[in-house]
Amino acid sequence: MTQTSRKPGPARTRGKVIITCAVTGAIHTPTMSPYLPITPDQIASEAIAAAEAGAAILHLHARDPETGKPDQTPEAFARFLPRVKQGTNAAINITTGGSPYMKVEERVRPAAQFKPEVASLNMGSINFGLYHLADKYETFKFDWEKPHLEATRDLVFRNSFKDIEYILATCYDNGTRFEFECYDIAHLYNLSHFADRGLVKPPFFVQSVFGLLGGIGTHPEDVAHMKRTADRLFGDQFRWSVLGAGASQLRIAAQSAALGGNIRVGLEDSLWAGKGKLAKSNAEQVLLARKIIEGLGMEVATPDEAREILSLKGGDKVAF
């Protein structure tokens, strides 16, 4: 892609900031926070409350309700997707990342079956280190948690070109658009490669991920470098969003909003709502993001405004 100009877009959506909320994810384990949603009821309730707080997009994973372990079966998603759809107008985003331990064929199944408006798509392989988190806890609630974390010392989260092609081929004909998760600068170049091949179409929803061990860091220059590179590669053909892992969440959110970008928060990415203070809900983090946006004199995008900005197909065209 060679475009370098940046168009302001329709007046009705200019200055509107999309908040995505990633409700539970597959990184944090139940011991880390009593507020991490695990059961279908908890995931649905947290998602709906986050939308009511201002999230236009809900990024969803599923978990085993007994142990909290990541579960990427369509059956697990079916336990809460209809309820979330009925309870909110927010656009629903189904992960194809699943867990780094899963093969791509397993990871893509829920998005393939339910045909959501948005699905996440990781744009490259990285070392995916969570092992340092194991030392923070003397005991764990479930037996699987500590080995799960420790094993990431030797874990590569595989997202090969073939894997990415497989997800695109499986989902694109469903009208699903993608949240392109970019954990490092090279991932932006990977996205540009797929754009040049005509396998992805703008506007690209680029989700820059900062602060996971194995990916780019959280320094303000890292954030600025990601933005500059995306601007150079995609010009006015993309919409930029950020997520900061852990304690960096709101600082990076503020930098993104100040640069004209969008924000992702949620208990998938951070368990905190301030220094030493566990977030009691996803909605609490959404409200903190909202304060940043409104404090900068901008407005939070509604779900329908987010659909217009990202050219989404609409909630009436999903398969759940």
C-alpha cells in the first residue's frame, strides 16, 4: 500500500472514538482476579454491561465454566453469544486467536460457524511469554494454571502466512471483517503483504498490541513508531486502535486517543483499574477509557457509528 494522505471521513463520525472491550481472553487465569468472567452467565453479563458503559465492539473468548480454562469449541460460544446479541446493539467480535496452545483449525471454528461482524486475526508468530506471571502467586485455584503459565517459557504463538491465509479463506466469504492484531512492526508489513495480494480489503482495523512479553514494548516511542509505520503503509485506508497490557493499558489508551486512534480495554488485556487496584468489572475499564476520550474533547462512537467507520455488515447478518 502506498497511500500517504489521511482523509477525515464523514462528518457524522469525525472525532468519534471506538472503544473495544475484550471481556475475558485466554491470558489471565482465575487465581489472578476474582472478577475475571468465566461462566457463560458471567461473560454475557460483563459483555452487556461493558456495552452499556460505552463499548461499541465486544471481543469475546469462551472458557470452561468449571475450571476457567480457555475453550474454543463453538458449543462454548453458543452458551453466551445469543444472550449478548439480544442484550446489546454492540458489534460482536469472535476471537480466532483462541489460546496460543491451539492449532489454527481449532481457533477458527467459532468464527467460521457463527459468522460474526468482526473476528480477530493475529498477523504474525511471536514468542508468547506468560511464565513470569507464575511467580506472583504462592498457590493457584486450579491445577492447570501454573503449568499453563510456566510452559510459555518455550511457547511460540504460531501465526504463519499459511495460517493467516487459512483464516481468511474460511471467514472472508461470510462478510466478517477483521481486527488485525499486530504485536510488532513486522506484523504491519505482513498485513501490507496481504493487502497487496488483494486478500484483505480496506478499511483495515489495525489493533496494535503493546506490552506482551515477546512483542513490542510500551514506551511512548514504541506506540508512536507503530502509528507512524501504519500511516506510511496504509495512509487513509486503516483505522488504528491500541491495547496496552497490564499497567500500561490506560496510558497507551490516552496516547492513542490523543493521536486520533481508538482504544481497546477489558480484563483480557489488564486486570487493573489503577495502581494496585483490581478492576471489578470490564465496564469499570470502559468508563475509565470513556473519561480519557471525553476529557480530550472527543466522543465515544456508538455501535452503529463503529459499523459505519469500519464498514461492518450489521448485526442482522450474523449466524447466532
